[in-house]
Amino acid sequence: MTNKFVTEDKITSPIGRLSWVYIHTEDPKQKEGDLAKYKLTIMLPKNAEALKSLGLNPKQNKAILAEVAAFKIEFDAEAMVVAEAKFKKKAKASRWNPMLDGDEMTETWDGNANFYIIRTKSKFQPTVIDKHKKPIETDDDPDGLYSGCWARIHLSLYPYDVDGNKGVAAGLGSFVKKIANDEAFTGGGNVDDAFDDDVDDELDIDDAEFDNEDLDEDDDDDLI
């Protein structure tokens, strides 16, 4: 079976909501000496409730959730491959997979419910674009990449073994593609080849100034 999201050179996420975005601004809690200063968390919707704020039609919701389900299968398998290659044993513990269940993290923040959570970081600043490949150079909403908006990202998986702590972590890749605005949360390669533009265009989501009225009322006009 050919993987859709996980390839030899990159992992491309489904559409997810971003939180803890520090791409063009510095994390105020950045530890001195930490070179991985570019960070974001992507929250992948588990159900229609997670997509409610986007106001999509049922066919669009179904297509996005199908993408997430397919991605999780590929991502889980790749995390096992990375763990076993490094640690030479079957990886059964949850620590071997950096995709977390947000429903088990609601004590930290109730907004995690109904999502899968992947935290990513990198010492290299990714290229951020909108659906039309126009560069985005700010974390300020609504024009920038901010905590609360929706996007696809490139990421990678790598093993770590630090002071006896072993596991698999997610690295932020070279590109982030913003898809749509939403209510803000408080508190290198070739851009042309980075993402599947046809999929995002067919979703009919306005990335510049999201409004439910911009969606087609006739479901048959949408791919999803």
C-alpha cells in the first residue's frame, strides 16, 4: 500500500488547528541555550465537534476526518519504525509515539478535547505560505500564522535518548501552509511541491478571511 502522508523525505499532515505558535515571534518561555526556538502544536480533529468552529458542511467534515484517520495509521506505523530502528525492540509504550490523545489532556487545557495533539519544534525557521503560496511573515491574526488558525505542516520523526529518557519526537519541517482563519487562542525545499493544492482548493475554505457564508450551500458542488 502506498502511503499518502508519509514518504521518505517528509511527513505532510492533514488539516489541523494550530496552538502554541512561535514561528515569527519568540517563545517568552524559551530556555537559554535551546536552539529549537521555532515551535507549534498541531491539533488534528478526531470528530465533527472538533471541526464545528469552521462551519463546514457534512461532506467536508467527513473528508477531513477520513484524512486524519488515514494519517494516524501511517504516522503510528512510522513512529514504530523510527523507534525500533533506534532502540532495537518492539515499541509498545505510548512514549514511542508523539501523537497524543487530547481527550486525556483536558486537565492541562480543556481545548485539547476532540483532537489528537502533536507538538513540533525546530532550530530552522520554516517557510509559511497561504493557500495561494503567498508568503506569511507574521504570527499576528488574522493575516498571520497564529494560535487558533488551521493549517497543514511538514514534520519529521526522530528518536531521542537524553539522560535515560527515550522516545520518539516530532520535528517541525520546512513548510507550513495556512488554510483558514478561526478564533484566536489566547494565553528548505520547493513550495510548488510542498502540498497538494488540489485537495485544499476543493475544500473551498477561505484562508484569508474565513466566513461560513463563503462555503457553497450545495454539497454537490464540493468534492467532499
